[in-house]
Amino acid sequence: MSRILFVDDMRECYQLFMAGLPKEHYVYWAQSREEAEKQLEDQVYDLVISDYHLTDADPEGGLEVISKASSSGLPVLSISKENHREEALSHGAKKFNFKRDFFSNVEARIAEVLENER
């Protein structure tokens, strides 16, 4: 069982994520940078999946989540509807996926990152 922190401010994205995920994962959802940072302090995870753009008030909050999680040694998969590959990878993400590709095959995307960590 993998413990995953999913960080995205949109309920629809969380629902798409959960619909494509087998039950063998424990998922925790954070809707903001602040929630994600608190979760990272309070819990232990195997993987963090973070949107790049979290809210209009904190447009690059996802980069802060990526940096914090990766500096703690956690693998991070960054997702976005726009191409933020370079920024995400330079802040410590192991992989970047466009949302349209990620949500079409959630389990394969997660397995790819976790397999590289073993």
C-alpha cells in the first residue's frame, strides 16, 4: 500500500484522480500549499503528486510543495495543464505530466515514479 499526497485546488481533479486509482493506495488530499506543507510535516508519504498552479492567490505554490517534498527525499510527480516541465524538474520533481495525459492513465504514471524509487 502506497501513501500518496495529492495536491490540487480543484475538486474535479481530485475526483478524476480517485476514479483512476486502484484501492491499493491511501490518498490524502491537500487543496493549497499550506495544507500540503502541514500534511508533509504530520504524515509520512511514499509519493507526492502536485499541481503546478494551485490558486490564483498562490499561482506557483505547487513549486514550493515540490521543493519541500523533494528536499525531504520524497519522489514528486508534477502535473499541470500547461507546460511547466522545466520549472517542475528543476525544483525536484522526478516526472512531469500534462493533466490530460496523467488522468488518462493514473496507475501507470504512479507506478513509473514509484518503480524508479525502488
